[in-house]
Amino acid sequence: MANKIISFLEETKTELKKVTWPTRAELVGSTTVVLLTTILLATYIGFFDYFFSIAMKLLIR
């Protein structure tokens, strides 16, 4: 069992050396895109949720 764990960790270390890590600028750019997209989508969903909430209240009255 210990040999399997050690083998797994060694293989993981080898694979991580092959990874092309993003530069700081790429990481900041990607993070900005994700945050802006999340904010825009939340605003979009929030707007329609509010609109349909009002519409449902008017229909129920």
C-alpha cells in the first residue's frame, strides 16, 4: 500500500513539472474576466428575478 502511495506522489510530481503555468498577467486577466462575467450574470438574473417577482405579486392580487 505504501508503495502505491509513493508511486502516485512521484508520478504526480512528474506531471506537475510538465504543466505550463500562467504568467501573473495572464492570471490577472483571466480572473478579471471571470469576476466581470459573474457580476454581469448575477445582475442579469437579479433583474429578471425582481421583474418576475413583481409580475407574480400583481397577478396574485
